[in-house]
Amino acid sequence: MNPRYLALQALGSNRRLAVNGLTANSNISESFGKQVFNRAVMQKMLPREVYKNLVNAIDGLEKIKPEFADVIALAMKEWAMSHGATHYCHWFQPLTGSVAEKHDSFIDWNDVDQVLEKFNGKQLIQGEPDASSFPSGGLRSTYEARGYTGWDPTSPVFLWQGGDGMTLCIPSVFFSWTGDVLDTKIPLLRSDRKVSDAVMRLLELTGISARFVNSTLGCEQEYFVIDRHWRNLRPDLVLSGRTVFGTASPKGQQLQDHYFGSVKDRILYYMQDFELEAIKLGIPVKTRHNEVAPAQHEVAPVFERSSVAIDHNLLLMELMRHIAIKHDLTCLLHEKPFAGINGSGKHCNWSLATDTGINLLDPTDTPENNTHFLILLVAILDAVHKHSALLRASIASAANDHRLGGHEAPPAIISVYLGDELETILDNIEKTGAHKRTTSKGSYDLNIPITPHLTRDYTDRNRTSPFAFTGNKFEFRAVGSSLSPSFPMTVLNAIVADSLNHILDEIYENLKSNKSPSKQELAKAVLPVLQKYLKQSRHIRFGGDNYSHAWEVEAKKRGLPVVKKSIDAFEALISKSSIRVFEGVLKEQELKSRHDILLETYSHTIAIEIRVMIDLFQTQILPAALKYQSELASSLALCQAQVAASHLKHQKSVLQKLITAVEKGIETCDLLHKKNAEAEGISSLEKQGKTYCNSVLPVGEQLREIVDELEGLIDDSLWPLPKYREMLFLI
């Protein structure tokens, strides 16, 4: 029997699987942070002085004192073992775009007949995984293997449940023996400090009290879920995360009935289980719903400090994949697992907040003093305008290229949406040097007696904008669903800090030595500077339809970078302006290493997909096509012995169409094999990437068109691959 039909039979036998005894009725507040070495646990288990030092380290105010390391390590070990942990690991984020870990047990030899559980401060603070096989972009050779992990106290230590046990996971940074940065965490933490220093200058100027500032982040994670039987029958999904072949389902997302629709029970069971596991890890998941495309969904957390939010996002993605298996499901995090319908993004909602809880991008948080908001807003506009190419590079990947610019994804042109009210305020400042609120937050009366008046926001939303202000934060919608948000947020922090410092330098120059200006004096010093920078950055602001072709034409007129393909975006990483803006975050050779790694990853990603296409065509598609062709030919031969040839005209045309498609498929597959071999032989990373993009991929798309045509011609019982209509709707 066709494996597809066997998979279809298996669908009916699926049942809900409990995860660790949790149910939908579990008490979330009691479960929250249960597997986290959080402040409550620390305060209970550590001496007061040690606890205070550790909390200050978490806030970035001081380092862990060496004499306290053993005490902290002992408390962690005792807490972890009380929850069943037998091993520990330094959990870090190398330049693979994922996470890494090396597990060590707590045991140590006591004598020949006995072992003891031990874990000391040295083991907590620093580890030494082999660094030779992680991407380094030329910073290290294979034989230069030594690399170090270092505990990052700003991110909570947690317990990960896997297999039948627990592992104590210590969030860490990763660097080489030479001190070169080999991860995404170090630059993120450095950029956070850089933007904090710049914003603290602003707060000092505007009289807002704070000890430090953090960037904050909330990641809206989109994903697809399909039955695991379908995925296992699709080598392309197994090896590349997306379908390289597949014709559109008769029904897709045309009716938009899936968006915010009722969640299927099986999916809801899955959502509940991974959310409850996330809650135990201290991940504040809050929102879940169906997305636009069939089988597509979204989960979103509450805002957190960026570095913690990114750790939590990476953990959440791992949980989603891990828990899906327990439900005989597969979670697809690729940006475009299915052609012709919406892809998946990771909408990164970014802001800046003080340690006292003020959201600096919320103009209502300090209504009596919004000067800081206007200065910060203008600095962000200036940063995005000057470094839009760098922002585009930060979200560049072969996978994201399939998504950007199509089916409700933002285009590969970076622009900023502010909304009518802010646009009016900034226009007034630019033209007159003054500002005033022109609209107010109103309400709706829907003329329904039982419905109270409903609040009307200051401005509308623009879902087509890649970088949109949404009332108290900016939403960077162009980040891909499978990507770590770390590098895009590092770039955002670095460029905003740079622009803000330039603006503040000019404001302070206008103030001369006046360290305590009145409101009038401050306004006189600030407004001319804001006028200047608003005029310079005006072209980055756009409130219309970013999906339209007219915007692409307009963007080119404005001189904005229109970089449709990622292979053309990577170059911005090593431009002079990028090297300068990354001072104190990454050195020039470290930026160059990331440039080279992204190029190499781009080519490898496409090469894998191409090899999968060739293999699938030769071993599954072609045999099915030839078998059906033989059956059709035999049927026609029998018919010709019984009826006149003129009566078989249309049947012959079906066979001829099939023969033509098969011939074209074989010819195109051979050409694709040749093109791929040529690309693989190119030594230059940049030239190889461009060859894959401009020469290999177009032939791959031609082969896809042929295979998708064959899918519509061949007997359904012979077609070997699960079809879109099955994967997207049968679950």
C-alpha cells in the first residue's frame, strides 16, 4: 500500500499524550519558574551577602566575587539534585544560529571504590568545550581547538528535562583561547551596555532617575504544525525544513478562515503541554492563536530583558520541537515550509526600559516629561536610516529569502512606520521647531445598547511595515522564524546607541556648560538638533502599503537600499560604517568572520536543498512517473485494438503531456546536477553564494515547476510524497 495511505490510517489512532503529568488544569502560578534557579531560590539558599552580590551581577552592576563562587555552585548543585539532576552543562549560543551544550556529571572520584557528587565554583564559572568544529569564519583553524564558556549570570540557570532525567543548564558566553568572540551572546550583552550608556546620558539630561537601562524584547513566534507521519515521508522536510516540491492545495488561505479561528483539539493539547513546560522554565508565554495559513500558529510571551528573552525564545523553540514528538506531531520553524501560502516570522517587539520600570518608548509613562521620548525616537529614525542595509543584513538568510516580500511578509526594503499622530508631531518639529499633540485617544460608540464605549488608539497599525511603532515599542517584523533574534537585536542596540550619542553631543554643544537647563533652555537646545536629524532621515519614514510595487519604485527614488536577495545583503556587515558602529561590540575581524559564516551557511543551505531535489526526483518522482506512463501507454495500446484512433485523441494528449513533462524533468534534473557541481567547486565564498543564487536556484525552481505539474498528472495512488492538501488540513 502507498505509504501516504498508511500514514492517513495512522492519523485516526492519535491520542493526547500527557507531558510529565501536567494537565490543562495545572496551577500556572505555582508552576512558574519551578525549574529555574531564580531569586526566590537564591534568597532561600544563599547567605545574604552572597545573594546580594549575585543579584547585582544579574542586574549587570558588579561581577561575581571569586570567594563566593563555591558557595553559589554548592547551592546550585543541591537545588538541582533535589529535582533529580545528575549532570550539568554550560548552555551557549555558537555561530551556528542554534544552541550547544556539553554534559558533565556531578560525580568525582573519592577512591577506587567510591564516587561523590561535586560541583565547585571553578566548574560553574568556566568550562572548556572543544571549539574546533564550531563556525569561526576564519578566526580559528581546526587545529586551534581551545575554546571557553563563561557563566552569564544575567540569564537564569535552569533545569532541562530530557530523556528520563534532569540537567542543570548554565547560560554562558563562548570565546576562543585568543579572546575572539565565537557566539551571539557576548555582542548582545556588549550592545546592551552600549545602548544603556547612551540612554543614561539622555536621562541625565532630561532629569529621569535610573541606575541602568536595558533593551527589552517580546518575540512573536510563528510556526507550522503537521502530523509526524507526513513529515517522515517527506525527505525535504526532514533534511531542509521546507518542501522543495508540492503543488498548491485546492484550498489554501483564500477564505482566511484559519486566522484566529478555533484551534483544533489536537493542536490545543500540544500548545497546552509546551506552554506548561515553558512556564516551568520561567518563560512567560501569554498569547496563542491560529495564524493566516492553514496549519500555522503563533505563540507570544510577555516582554523581558532582551538577553533573557532571546534565551527564552531559543528554549521555547526547542521545547516546541521536543514536545511535538510526544504528540506524534512535527513543529516546522522554517520561514517558508510551504510555497504559495504565508511564511513564518519572528516579530521582535523591541523597546528600552529603566531599572525603575519606565518604558522609554511609551510617551504616556512620563507624560510630564516627554523630551526623552522625542530625542530617542529621532535617534531611532536616524539609526535605521543610516544603517538600513546593516539591518537588512542582520535578518538575511537563504530561508528568509523565500518569505520576505511575499504573502503578507514585509519586503526586503527597510522602512519605518510611525502612525498619523507621530508623523504630524515630527512634521511640526521639522517645519516649525515646535510640537504639540494633535489627536487624542478617543472611544467608539457602536450604537449597541449593551456594549460599553470601546477605546480608540492614537493611531492605526501597519502590518506591511518591516519596522513599525506600535504605541510603546517598535516591531521588527522582518526577522525570520528560525533565526536567533540575537544578532538583529545586537545591531539595533548598536546603531541606536551610535545615533543617540551623536544627537546628544550636538545638544550638549548647544547647552555649552549649562548643566541644569530650564525646560525652555533645554527645548531651545534640543529642537534645532531634532529638526536637522528629522530632515536627514525623512526618507526612511513610510506609512503606506509596503507590499506594493509602487513602494519599491518609490524606495529606489528615495535612495533606500532595495536588497531582495540575502547574498547581496551580507556585504553591509563589513562596510566602514558597520565597523565603526560596532566599536566596543565586535572587532573588525569578528565582523568579517560573521560575514564569512553567513556566506558559507547560505551556500550550504541551498546546496542541501538542491541535493534533496535531485535525490527526490531520481528516486521517487521519476519512478512514479515512469510507472504511470507505462500504465497509460499499455491502456492506450489495448484501447487502440478496440476503437478507432480518432476516439483516443484526448487520452493520447494526456500521455503526451506526461511524456513531455518527464523528458523535461530528466533534462532539468541533469542540468541542476551539473550547475550544483560547478557551484560546489568554487572556492570564493561570495562568488559561490552568488552562483547558487543566480545560477543554481533558478534551475531548481524550473525542476519544481515540472514536478508540481507531474503531481497534477500522475495517479494519486502512485504519488509517493504527502501532498499539501494532506499535510495542511489532515491532522
